[in-house]
Amino acid sequence: MPVSPSSSAQAAREALASRLREIRHDAGLTGHELAALCGWHKSKSSRLENAKSSPSDDDIRAWCGACDAADQASDLIAARRTTDSMYVQWRRLQRTGLRRLQENALPLYERTSHFRVYSTRVMPGVLQTRDYARALLSNIARFRGVPDDSTEAAVARVARSSKARENGRCFGILMEEDVLYYPYGGAATMVGQLTHLLDAMRSPHVSLGVIPRTTPRRIWGQETFTMFDEGRVHVELLTAKVTITQPSEVALYGRAFAELSHMAVYGGKARSLIMKACDALR
């Protein structure tokens, strides 16, 4: 089953560090000699090539220059930036508000054909109503201390979701039954959100499964995650968004989704659970 969701990022950091070490070895330099040539403390080269510290662009240029490998600097800098994007703190992503984050994800949603979403705490973003999204995003802004543009962000999220549902894209959605009861925005907002789920189930392109509270567990609980086709997974931690692209780990999330799918109910049984939650609000 899925390992730590930050492992892809760490593996990428270690791969970059290993490449720096190889370049130093090829140049016939010791770590202390390299540090001296770069004007660093003697321990810095060791920290970089053992992935204890992350190199800056300037660090990579200096390293490659000292090792007579300046032609490799551009590729390594690109690799470092890719690595940095694998584990990004929400504070960094949301520092200017929440609307831009919704809009920036639109190209990824447009090029994805098959979405698989497992949600443990909130309604999956692709099926959120504007009122529900606004209430949720307002809470996020307050908790993280970022500008509260939740009204604009909610509009952008719903527009992104509507765009993603065009052209016959397929959605496999799984959620824990408790998600139906976690209140955001009051009773009227929740009734509207639950009604929206029932409407979405009528689409031939949406498979919506609910995992009942009493279902025997085939797999332990996972963080909320979204799979974009077969090449990318986003995992939502409290502190950060983790992007997984390593094929073996993406495949493991696919396996986890399949296991979770066997625990869910669909069709009439899922509708009954949603209606029960809706009736509890009236």
C-alpha cells in the first residue's frame, strides 16, 4: 500500500545529490577541495551530496563550474526545480490567496482524461458547489493565515470543475461516509451540496462510491489523494501538497484506489446513504 507520500520528493532529492557526487568524483576532487574552490564551509559539499541540504541554483552552477562540468548545470537546475515542486507547503502555494491556486491547476485538469479521487474529510473538489467551496476555502484561509479571497476562489474552483467535466472525461470518486456529515456553511449549504452529489451520479462519466462507516476495512485509511490518468498523484497533507510521479508509487496509489473501490457502495445504496445524510439536516 502507499508509503509516505513525501517519498517521491525525497527520492528525487537523493538522485540529484547522487548526481552531484558523481560529477565531483569524475573531476577527481575531494569534498573539502570542492568546498574550497566554491568558497564554502568545508562541510557544505558533504551536506549537498548527501541530500542533507537542498542546493540553490547558484550552488549547482558553482559545483559544476569547479568540476569543469558547466554544461550540466542547466539540466541539474531544472531537475532541482522539479524536485522542489514535488513537496510544496500550502503556506507557499496560498500566500497570495486561494483563487490563483484554483486557476493555476486548470491546464492539468484540461489535459487529464481519467480522474480518480479518494476523499476522507471534505467533498471532492470536482463535485463541490460554489457555496460549499466558499465555506471550506474561507476556513482554510483563516487557519493558514492567508488572504481570504474565498468567494473568488470558489467561483474559480467551480469553473475549473465544470471545464474538467467537458468532453467526456471520466471521474472515479470515492468518499468516506463521514464526509457526508461534516458541515461546511450550514444546513442549507450542505443540503445543496448533497443534492448536487445526487445529480452528479446521473452522469455516465461519473462513478461515485461511498464507503460506509461499518464496512470491514480491506486497507487502512489514506490521506485524500487525486490521480490524474496514470502519471501523477496529488496527496493533500495538512502542511503541504505532495506531487508523486514515480511510476512505482503512482501504481501503488492505483492499487490502493482499487482496494478502496471494493469497500464502497454505488448506485441505489450510495444514493440511500446520501439521502439519509440529507434528511438529517432537514
